[in-house]
Amino acid sequence: MDNPDFSSDQQGKKAKIAVFVSGGGTNLQALIDAAAAGKMPHADLKLVISSKEGVYALERAKNAGIEAVAVPRKTFDSREAYEKEIIKMLEQEEIDLIVLAGFLSVLSEDFVKRYPERIINIHPSLIPSFCGDGFYGLKVHEEALKYGVKVTGATVHFVNEITDGGKIILQKAVDVEEGDTPETLQKRVMEQAEWVLLPRAVELVAGKLCEG
Ligand code: GAR
């Protein structure tokens, strides 16, 4: 990862990207659609790794012709063995950038330190609100509604050893509306913020990596 050998096509250099998922994969779909629309010219979506078997994100990847594998944590004796397997795949594909898109497995400090500013994550709130250990998926929106905030949103950030604590890359605010449920709020945050921000952030970081 320190000395990436970027792929290239007629348009020029591209960063090789692995997307880590655990569920439905709507953020993965946003990346696939942005790439197909020519909105991520520096990104080559090479590999999708799922922490769960049978999730729809794997189907989305396969439909787009992207190599997709399930690596369930529970099939390994230790987190070390699990991460060793993932690292092997990343090295085989010469991955330059890892995108966590709804990935629910926790990565160790060793893993994260191996890829400084080479892992990005999307979180469904305006960090530093409603983030950190235990805040994922619908739970984030439940807490935002419980608190009574009038504005929430999404954040894309680099991943470091502190949960949701790495440098912020992009953020977008979304209004909370009267009568919102966690589900309606989640949908609005995805549509108005996550699916817009993630492809933009990936292209931003991939572009910088290609510049060297
Ligand atoms: C997304 O809302 C993402 O922001 C969130 O999980 C959902 C995955 O949906 N991630 C976190 O909460 C991370 N802390 P998707 O599988 O449809 O992209």
C-alpha cells in the first residue's frame, strides 16, 4: 500500500478500491452508479468484501461485474486470523484504498495502522454527534430523534484507531422533519447525503492518491 502500482486506462491513473460491506449495500450501489456515470474517473472498484454471507450487497457487486467475497468473522478462530485473510486478498488485488460502506465488523488497531489515510468510512450523522462505539445504522437515527436535533446528516471520514474519530473528508446536513421515524430519517439521510457524499469523497481521495 505504501507504493501503489495504480491501474490505468485511456483516461489515466486509477486507484484500486475495495469496498467493505455487511448488508443491503445501497452505498455500494451509489459507488457503482457513480462509476458507471463517469463521476469517479480516478476510482477502479476492484473488490467487495462482506462480513456476512448472503447479503444483497454481494449481489449488487456481482451484477456490476465486481469480484465479491464473503469473509464471515465467525468462521475464523481469532480476529488476527480473520484480518490476515482480508489483508491477503487486499494484497493480491493491490488495493490502494478501502471504503467502509456499512461494514459492521470492527477492525483492529493493527489493521487500521497498516493503512493510514487509506481507509474511509461513511457514518450517518454529523460527527461528532451520534457517533462512536455502538452507533451504527438505525440506532444513530433513533438517538438523533430522541435528542430532538433539527438537523442531522452524514459524514465521510478517514478511519483511525478511534471509532469515528479520524479526519473528516466531507459532511452534508439534512433537515429532521416533524413526524420523522428512525426509518424515514434514515431514508432521507441516505438519499440527500450518503449517496451523494460517498462517491464524491472516494473520487476526491482517489484523485489525490493518483497525483502521488
Ligand atoms: C448506512 O446508513 C451507513 O451510513 C451506515 O450503515 C448503513 C449501511 O447501509 N453505517 C454506519 O452506521 C457505520 N457506523 P447500506 O448497506 O445500504 O449502504
